[in-house]
Amino acid sequence: MFESLSDRLGGIFEGLTRRGALSEKDVSAALREVRRALIEADVALEVVRDFTEKVREKAVGAEVVKSVTPGQMVVKIVHDELVDMLGSDAEPISLHAAPPVTIMMVGLQGSGKTTTSAKIAKRLNERQKKKVLMASLDVKRPAAQEQLRQLGEQTSIDTLPVIEGQSPVEIAKRASQAAKLGGYDVVILDTAGRTHIDEPLMVEMADIKSAGSPHEILLVADALTGQDAVNLAQSFDERVGITGLVLTRIDGDGRGGAALSMRAVTGKPIKLIGTGEKLDALEDFHPNRIADRILGMGDVVSLVERAAETIDQEKAAAIAKRMQKGEFNLDDLSEQLTQMQNLGGMGGIMGMLPGIGKMKKQIEAAGIDDSIFKRQQAIISSMTRRERKSPKLLNASRKKRVATGSGTSVQEINKLLKMHRQMGDMMRKMGKGGLGGMMGGAGGGMMNKMMGGLGGKLPGLGGGMPGMGDMPDLSKMDPKELEEMTKQMGGIPGIPKLPGAGKKK
């Protein structure tokens, strides 16, 4: 997400921060590049104009001229304007109404409404303990109602039984009545879509809105459609009146133009973003964290929140306890690799750590990707239980057998064993396991041990991640403290700390 824009802006600001003083000409030249980068990222032209003009007004003022580090101040101004453009504060789904609260999902066909409905229902049920009823109002698309029913079974969420021949408005009324009688907290109406906006669709949405009296009307839009998603949001808002946006396939959108434009153009908040196909791949949209990611500052808070949701705490605690005793076997290594995959893989994790986003390119150039970790797990799975507990048993003949069983080579097995030894040594020194240990003071060294096991090494990670010398256990920190710490770290090359970072406006 935002990879291309982040790379472009990183290069622009790196040049600015190397200068001791900035002239108006320097700022203007940098802003021309920022403007070009935003347009290439498919941000709406009127949004680009407004954004660059606001930055220019502040960047050529006395505040920057008097700053000890003008380049850093310009970056801070851009950061603050990005946050303002994206909506300043996160706005989650509102349930402040008498139950059952009705949420109406609208959007074009193929945007992901049905899957997103199930994701939201699962999220409300697991996080807020809400009793949710889902109802499919899509009588046009074949098997649409069956799809929602199956998703309901997967997520253990109730779905409204299908009655053939009912219209969408009749289904909406029946869902509302069933939710009241069944004591549900929330009812989600999954409406039909079209391949494009047409008058019958808008009339149907208006009729459903009138019948269902939704508290929230969420437009589900595919981020990959870029400016079409922005135009779609405007059309739905004018005709139906949406209360918020959900962007899907944000993980495949390297440009991010839709996310950067939609709030500014419609004035409606982006409430959630879909980050993958799995039913738990849904995140709250935090403008300040997104701005941090775009400017290469990482997003440690979201990473820790994701870790809290995905990492098996009992397994992590058991591994940590063994490591404190100096124990770290190949089963433990396999579990660490699984945790990395659950957190989004190497690319996903590195993209959320301050100051090391650029290393993703070095990883790609070295031909290293998450498929290597899958091969490593295949190697471990091909070993006997005794071999996983005691890797020293792996002599030449055993390695050859494991290589044949896993479809790999003896050389790859040797690299894995070397990585395991180095990680084991480091884990024992750290005396901590799980995310906090992996990202603590020796975090950069840990990453290099893993790289070493893959046959490479990332420059700049020898002694630790930039700015992360004596970091506490992140998994135990309060989210507000984490957010403050992330801002203090900066992360743009040459910026140890942003002026005024972390201060409340």
C-alpha cells in the first residue's frame, strides 16, 4: 500500500533534509516533485492542487526559515497536511443507536460487499461481542444469497433465511423485524450491485434506505479502480447519502490515489480498509498512521495491534519460557516463521517498521520473498520429531533424506541450521520471545540473522534497526505510548526526530 508514492516522497525529502538551509526556490522545486508524485499515484487533480498550495503557504513562511532544521520542518508540514487530508482522526463504525443498529452496504458489483459484510460482522462479534444478523438483499446475482449464508457459517454469524420471490425492500423489512424479535444488536444489509451506476440501482438503494432506516450506509469501493472509486463515492453520496467508506484490495494498490482522494472529495470518512482475502483482513483506517507509512515512518502501533490479534499468546509464552532457559529448537523456529506469515510476511512487517521500508527493495533485488520461509517450514516438517528437538543429529545422510522429502537441497538445509543457531544464540541473550523480543534492542541483528540464513545480509541492520537502540518490549506497551514513540523516531533518512512530533494540536 502506497509503495510507489512512499518511494518517491522519500527520495524528495532525503534531498531536502541534507541541506542546512532552504530557499523558496528549493521548496518550490520539491513541491513540483511532490505534485508529480501525487498525480502519478492517481490522486484527484483538485486534491493535489489544494494539498500542495496548503503546504507551500506554510513551507515558505517564517516558521520554516527560523527552524534549526528546515528540511525536517517541511517534512512535518507535509505529514500534518496528509493527516488533515485523510481525515485527522479515525472514525470507526458507529453503533450509537437503539438496537438493532442497521448497517447498509452499498457499492458496485465485484467491489467486495458480501465478503466485507462478513468481515464486519465477524469483527463486531469478536471485538465488541455484538450479536449480528446478516441479510442478503441481492436477488439479481446468482448464488449471492448462498454466498452470504456460507460466509455466515464460516464466521459463526447468523444469516436471514432466504424466501424465494421476495423483493430487496421486503427482505430489508423482514431482516429488521427478525433482528428485533431475535434480540440482535446489529443487522447488516448486503445490497445488490451493478457493473456500473444506473438509475434502477439508485432507486432500489433509496427504497431500501427508506424501508430499513440504516444508521450507517457504507460504500464499499475497490481501491484498484483509482479515480473511478472517487467518482463512484460522489454519485452514491449524492443519490443515497453515505456515512462512510470501506476500501477493499488496499493491499494490492501500490499507488493509493483512491484513499488519498476520497475523504477530500466527498467529505466522508474512510472507516475501514480491506487488507487481504482472509475474513480477518480488515483494519480501522487511522489517518495519522497512514501518513506515517507514506512518509516511511512505519506503523509500529498497527503492527503490535495485529500481533495481539494473530499471535497465539500461549505458544509465544511457552517459547519465551524455554528461551529463557537457553532452549530454542526447530519447532520454535517454525512457529516464529508462522507468526511472521500471520503478521503479513517479511514485506508487510518491514513496511510497518520505522526507517527500514526502503530495504524491501533490497530484499526483492536479492530474490528473497516469503516463499523462502515456506520452503524452510517444509524442510522442518520433513524432519523427525527427534531431529527438530535436537538439530545436532542431522548428519550428512539425514540431511540428504530431509532434502529429498522437502524438495530442497542440502545447501538450503545448512543455511537453515546456521540461521537457527544464530537466532538461538541471540534469543538466549535477549531472554525474551515473541514480537517484543524480535523487535527489541537487537531487532536489526535478528533480521540479519534471518537474512544470513537465507544467504544474504541487509546493509544498515548490523547492530540494530535505525533509531531502535534500546527499545522496550513493544507488545506490552500502551498504544498511545507506542504512537508517541513512533513519531519521536522519525524514520525519514537523516531525520532522527521530527520537530514538534507527538505534540497535540
